[in-house]
Amino acid sequence: MSTQISAAATTVATASTHGRPDESASSRARKRRPRSSARIVVYVVLTLAVLVTMAPFVWMYLGSVKTQQELVRRPPTWWPESFTWDNFVTWFTKLDFGTFFFNSVVVAGFTVLGTLLFCSMVGYALAKLQFPGKSALFVLVLVTLMVPGVVTFIPLFVVISNLGLVSTYPALILPFLAGPLGVFLMRQFIGEIPDSLIEAARIDGAGEMRIFATIVLPLCKPALATLAILTFLGSWNNFLWPLVVAQSERMYTLPVALSLYSVGQNATNYGVLLAGSVLVITPVLLMFIALQKYFIQGIAMTGIK
């Protein structure tokens, strides 16, 4: 009797075991459908977001090779009916594009180099060195970070004017070295470097400058790339400060020249405006594409939202 009961129990267990795969397979299939549907919805939404984001850039690049008559036509056309390079020719022949481009490169280049050097040095001091007033200095950096730039615009211009630096490269570069955002970014990143690594270098007899140059800076490539992109973007596209300080045409940067020479007495030359926009924004896009890996790493590792 006990043998029959155990055999029956074994049969029921086997039947239930064989039934479970079917049930689990069906349940997995049911779960897979909602996941697939959600994934499709996410892809559609992201694709629409990319199209909306890229639409102004596509319009700018296509509009730069259109004629003025086609640009003001209603309804507008996306694809140019007849390609023309006259808008770019105007920049390279009738306008002094070489001077404007050179000024932008010099200002943006020295601003980036100076910012990387000074912000990394200050960030290293705030993160790894001990000195009186360290906490108060960091609080001052945070407070400065929250002050709008327009508040310091007039006092800064007065200082530059009293120093006799108006319409010079130092006037365009010096006010933007060692900004609070760069100091905060570098301080947060350098703070993640293990103290034991720096202490080992000190025990070996390395000085602070050698530690900074040979140990800290090589480990800060993601943060430096992020800061370089942000600084280059801000300096390259800066308009109001160069417009006020550069009081002669030989010191104009590209954004200033773009705003002054694309607007005529009675109408705006949209073709010249779009061509100039292409010339201004292309170097920024190329720089971001070249450094995007380090940019993403720097943003992720420093916790900036």
C-alpha cells in the first residue's frame, strides 16, 4: 500500500514538474511582450528627440548654401533648389575672415590653456593640501559660482580700462582664467585620487610641483578634457564681452563679426548669417567629437548633473 502511495506521489510530482516549463515559458512570453513594446516606445521617443535636436543644425548647414531669395521664400524649402557658395565667398573675400578667425583661435586657445593650468593647480591645493583658510576659500569659490556674470561686467570693464588693456588680447583672455566652475570641477575630481598615492610620492622625496605634474595631472585627463570643452565653448561663443572690449575691427572675434556684418541697413542677409554660423560652430562640434569620450567620463566621475 505504501509502495502504491509513493508511486502515485511520484507520478503527480513528475506531472507537475513537466507542467511547470510550459507555464514558465508562457509567463516568460507574456513578460517579454511588454518589455519589447516598452523598448520600441523608448526607441521611437529617442529617435524623435534626436530628429528635433538635429533639425536646426541641418537647416543651418543647408541654408548656408541657399540663395537669399530661397531663404525668405514661403513656404520654406529644406533641400536647396540651387547650391551656391556665394555666402562663404563673402566671408573669405569681402570680409576679413582670417583676422576674425585668428582672434577667436588665439583667445579661445590661451583661455583654455590658462584655465586648465590654474584651475587644476587651485583644485589640487583645495583637495590635497592643508593650509589655513582652506575651507573658507572653498566656500568663496562656491559663492562666486552662484554670482551671475552680468553683476561683475561693469567693474571688470573698469579694471581693464584703467589698466589700459582695452582692444588687446589680455583684455579678452585674463578675465576668464581660473573660473569658479573649473576650480570646483578639478577639486572634486582630484579629491577622488587616493591620498596614499600622493603620500608615497612624498616619502620618495618628490616635491608638490613634481607630484602635481607627474602624478595628478596624468590622472585628470577626463576632467581636463571636460573643462577644456566647456571653456572652449564659452570662450569661442562669447559675444558681449568681446563686443565691448574689442573696440577696433582688428580685434573682433567671429561672433562679433557675425552679428555686425550679417545685418545690413535695411535687412538681414540670412545666407551670410547662416554661413558664418557654420564657420563658428563647426570647430566646436569637431572638438566635442574628438574629446567626447573624456567628456562623458569627466561628467560621470565628478558627479555633475
